[in-house]
Amino acid sequence: MANKNLKCHVCHKQINGQYYYDWAGHSICASHIHSITKCASCGQFCDNHAKDIGLGMQICDHCQKYRIEYKDSDSIIQFVKNVFQNTPIGNITHWKLMMVDAETLYKKTKDKNTRGLAQAVGTEYTIFIYRELSRVAFAQVLAHEMLHVYQYTNHINPPKALCEGFCNLGSYVVLSSINNKEAKAAIDNLKKSEDPIYGYGFRLLLSVYEKDGWLGALKNIKEY
């Protein structure tokens, strides 16, 4: 029996039977779940208004509307810095930002799902981030990469799961400070991730953070 209140985001027909939905409230028929493309920025279902950004990836309508531009980046960088400055992390310096397209980042990482990279050039670091991200996704990725720079400059070398989990903890704290629907969905994805490195490591550090704050998380990664 068709659900008169739901129409498929792909075929625009009334949904009959099982369906899936994304954080933005879009629903799709179960038959489309294996063919739908999810936004490379925010993860919601893409429709025919999505923009192709190469490598088979798309950016949805929402993220095109709230797309980060260089002119916006300074205020978001300062926002993320302020979040960290009010913690034992403090001010993270010796890095610069490069916003690049998907193909440029892929050449550096060989992983099309990677949205950011912190790379050393001498004693300085460059943070590469997709230029197609929404402002919320940009803040999330920036926070993650800044905590890579923090670990590098402080010579902290924990196992990969703790390294990435610590960086995702930074994303979590910044997203929590944004407190909108997209940020809440991104937090949900962090918590639900089944990745043995990024997901497990984050949940481990989050449990420490919820009990002992940043000092506990720092102590955990410094033990190595």
C-alpha cells in the first residue's frame, strides 16, 4: 500500500513498502538504494539537481547553496580555532589552507572518500580540503586535519586508530558547537561509523573525553 505522505526523491512516485531516508528528510524507494549517489559533502541523497565533481561523486543542492568559498574560510577557520583555544589543545599554528578539487585530492590520497589531508612541507604543514564542501562539512574536516597538525608538531605518534579517533573527536567537538541539523547528522555518522580505524578510534576517545575531558583524551594518545 502506497504511503500518501511520502514521495521518492528519485522517481517522485508515492512510496510503496520499504523505504530509506536521509538526515535532510528525503525518502527513496528500497529499489533505489543501490543506485542512489550520496552527497560527497553532507551524505544526503542526490537527485538530478546534484553537481558532478569528478570521480563519480556528486554534491547535493543543499551543499551547493552553502558551499564554502575562500572568502568564507577565514571566519570558519577562526571559529574552529576558538573552539580549540578554549581547551588544553590551545592554538594550532604552522599550517596553511589549500582548497582543491576532488581529483587533486585523490592524486594525493588515492582514496576518493578522503575530504582532507594534512601534509608536511619542511617545518610547515598544508591542509588540503575539498573546495566543494558545505560550510559545516568544511568545519568538520578542518577540525580533523588541524588535530593531525597538532599531533605532528607535538611529536605525538599513537596507533592509527587513536590518531584518527583523536582527530574525529576534534570534529565532534566543533560540530557540537555548530548545533544545526547537518552538524547533528555528521555527529550521528561519526558515532555509527563501522570503520575499524575511524569509527572504533573515535568511540574509544569519545568515552574517555566524556569521562575525563580533553586532558583524559590527550593522556590517552600521549601514552604511546
